Amino acid sequence: MDKKFYQDLLDQMSDGVYFVTLDRRITYWNGGAERITGYSAQEVVGHSCGEGILRHVNGTGRQLCLVGCPLLAVMKDGKPREAPVYLHHKDGQRVPVMVRGQALRDPDGKIVGSVEVFSNRTVNPYAGTHRDRKDDSLDPVTGLGTRRFGELHLQTLMQAVSGQATTLGVLYVDADHFKDVNDTFGHKTGDAVLRMVGQSLVNGLRRGDMPVRWGGEEFLALLPGIDQAGLAVVAERVRMLVENSWIQQGETQVRVTVSVGATMAVPTESPDDLADRADRLMYTSKRGGRNRVTTDTGPLASAAERPILGTAAPWETT
């Protein structure tokens, strides 16, 4: 069987597959990788995965291009690696995948590179929602739930909270300095940034959580069955994923951060009271300097590393 047969076989896989050399240059990129990341083989082959392409981060915001790269570790000791990470999609958002690395060897057994296989581990049904689907419950720009749909869902959940059938956490998420994006790049790019923020938000949530476009550049996320500690973890993950998202326009990376208010529902309050408190906590994050989370117990400290900016391979610039 010839080389083309195996390439055609790999291209039919739903998983992404790519090969890299010892200096982390991509030499092969299959159809699954194109579908999961949005990047075509033509765009990435010959480049490093760290050149403003995938730039994996883990769930706590570690920049794996600098420390902890699974592929680099595989090429050093030849031992397979597996890790849950968030890759950068061409549309800007962070996407959760499971990566598996295996060493590539020459006929003499010498390590000459590595192969990475990655599969989508998205759990929330709003991830990748198609905006062209005719559904009045979906916002036409972001594909998330509309405010009206969110209000109805919030009312139902608060009835369950009042009856002590569940707990409920709420995230109020606002894109920082979003007007500057519209003024600088135009409303088409502004809409793309809103979709990017919305999908990074979704990909930081759990399966049963509901993301809503609340209005303008504001989002609400409803998290039933969560506790205060879990709410803080999800809120920080959402903030970190948005901070590590960007849209590439020529040499410019269009980025925003978010300010987040995170609160737990009280059985005796109304849905409006809950949303208003989350809103106030979000504005506390704004006043505190933006790009942060404020919870019922105060500002949340972040252990995430700062994003890597620019398109150069970061290990070549540090």
C-alpha cells in the first residue's frame, strides 16, 4: 500500500493528527485536525505549532509552549504522553481537546520527531452551535441562548432553588473595552469577537450549564448543582480562556479580556435579585482593574500565567 493510501485513511479520521520534527515544525496535518482547529494543512505545514497557531494551555492557564509541552517531553524520553488541554481555534476561541503524543523513530530507533493525536472533549451542547440554524431561542450572532430564553430558564431554576431541590451559581461576564474593538476594527470583527468570547465561555462550562447572551457584550451563565468552590473554579477558567483567545488579522491579534461576577443563588430571592447581584460583582471586577473575577467572598486570586503575545515561537524569543 502506498503513502497516499495511508494519508487518505488518516484524513478520514475524526481525530486530529499531526507530525512534528525535533524543532517542533509541523510536517503533516490531517483532515481531522483541519475540522477541529479550523486551520488548513496549507496554513500550518512548515510552521511551528507555537507560531500563533495552537498554543496549548491547560485548565489552570499554564502556557505549555513554554513549560510542560507534551510533544517536547515525548521527544526527549520517548515515553507516550496524554493530557487534557485547550487549543486555539482559528476563529479565536479556546477548544478543549485530549492530546496523545507518541515518538517518531527512524529505522535505527533514533527519535526524529513526534506524532500528536487529539480528540475533541467538548461537553456543553452550546459549543460550536451553528448560528444559521433557525431557532428563536438562539442569539443570531453568538449562537448562545437569547436573554428571553435565559430569563425563562433562570426562573425555573430559581423555583428549584426555592424548593431546595438544587443549588445555582451564576456568572455575569462582560467583555472589557469592547467598544474599542468596534471603533478600531469595525462591527464585523466586533461580532467575531463576541462569538469568540461566547465560545470560550461555553468551553469553560460544564455539560449542564447554560450560556446566554444577556445583551451587547454581556453574557450570563447559569450553573445548576454547583457549590461556591466549584463556581470559583469555573469562573476563573472562563476568564483565563478568554484572555488566551484571539483573532488574527494580518499581523494584529485582536484580543479582549472579561470581567466576571460570580455568585450563588439564595432560596428567598427573586431571579432579578440574583442577576442584579451578579451584575454588581462584575462591576466590582471592572473597578478593580478588569480581567478578573469577583465572587460573593471577594476578589479571586489567579494563578494563571500571562498569555503569549505575537506569532513568533515563544521558545525562540525568551
